[in-house]
Amino acid sequence: MKLLVDSGSTKADWIALDDNGNKLFTTQSLGLNPEVLDKKEVIERLEDRFDIYHNRKDVTHLFFYGAGCGTDRMKNSLAETFREFFPHAEVSVKEDTYAAAYATNPTNEKAIISILGTGSNCSYFDGEELHQKIQSLGYIAMDDCSGNRFGRDLIRAYYFGKMPKHLASLFEKEYDLDPDVIKNHLYKQANPNAYLATFAKFLIQHKDDEFIQKLVFEAMQVFVDNYITQFEDCREVPVHFVGSIAFYLKDELKQVLDKNGLRLGNVLRRPIDGLIEYHKIN
């Protein structure tokens, strides 16, 4: 049994395939980001899903693509946990950008691969390997144009009185904005980045509002400046995207890329379905 896993910080999609590439089951767990979870928390999230726990001894290959797996230390730590939980499996752990590359670029052409979901990332795919010029420092220092960054921006705009009154009124009805509640989620609960990203739903729902449009376009331009244009041939290859922010703000994304002379490629909300085809072949 092969297990394919595409994990962000918020959630992880799981698909099990038999030796002929037929789908055995699909499930979803909470995200397994090793930058924000310790071994105990990872195990608890695995044990919480019946299909995963019940079949753990039958898994022969685990292909895990996840947020927070950009360094060898994080990859090795998570792989060790998986080998303990899936005792008979060969384990492969790669950063989530590889899932995006395989799913959006099945012909393995040169391309720029970007992730705009709970977090954000950008790499250059040469047809075989991914290359990054900037090492991510995580959601506090980086993650430009991500769900968690938009959540942070919305909360700040509300508390500093910069959010227009008509939006602030809707914002109050949609979320519990008590400062103690917010601080508890940010500083005492697991996955503060995923919590911040829950506010991005509001941004997408009101993306036609002038205030929100300004916030979105400015953030996308920052992402272009800091991430995409670092690659010399960025205007010669397509720029593919994966993630809910890219998917639901695709029109805005195309406008910004067009303005910068960049070519928008494929945009997927999640790469898991594309990974099935990739692993059937490989």
C-alpha cells in the first residue's frame, strides 16, 4: 500500500493506493508541520484518524509532502516519527513545493512553483530538482501573501482603526475579536499560523471591496518582488500556483503577474489529485 500525503499547516490530505494504482481510501487529518508540532503531537494526529491508524502496518511506501519540511533537520525529524508509526514503510519526506511541482507541472518543464495557502513559498523547478534562493524563516518573519499574513493584516487593521466601518462591523459578526481570545490562540494554542489563516476567508468573501483590493494587490506585489523575480528567467517560464489563496484570488493574481510581465501557469487549490497521476507513473 502506498500512502500519498499533501500536508499544509492547517490540514493534510491522505490517499492510499494499491500496487496497481487503485484508490483504497482517502482521509484528512490536521496538518503535520514539524516546525510547529513536536513528535507527540504528530503521533496524536495520526492516531486520531481510524483509516491511518488501522492500516499503518500495511503501508509499504509513504510519500509525504509538507509545509515546514524545507530543512534537512525538519525532514529527518518527521521521517523518523513516520518510520516509528509505519513500521514496514519506506518513507520519503519532501517539502510541499515538490507536491505543487509534480501536480501543476506533470511534463517536468522548467517553471516557477509557488504556494499561497496558509503559508507561502516559491521555488524554481529545473525539470528535476527544486531550487530556492531564499530560505524560509516561517510564518512570523516571512510567508508574504499567505493566509496567515492576510489574517494578521486584517486583525491589525481592525485594532488600529484602519478598517472601514462597514467592514469592521461585518468582521465583528464573523469572528470573536476579544483580545484575550486572540492572544490565547496566538501564544498558547498550537498552530497559531493556521488560526491566523482562518481570517483569510473574510478577505476572499469581500475581495471586491476597495480596502480589501488594496491590501491584496499590495501583498501580491510584495510576493512578486521578494520571491518570483529573484529568478533570472522568471519572465521566460510559467509561474504555477497551489493553495487556497491563489485559487480563490486567481483573477487578482493574473492582474498582478500581467502587470509585471510574468506568465500565470496552472493554479490548483490542492495538489493531491495531481499527485495520484504522478505516482501511478513513477
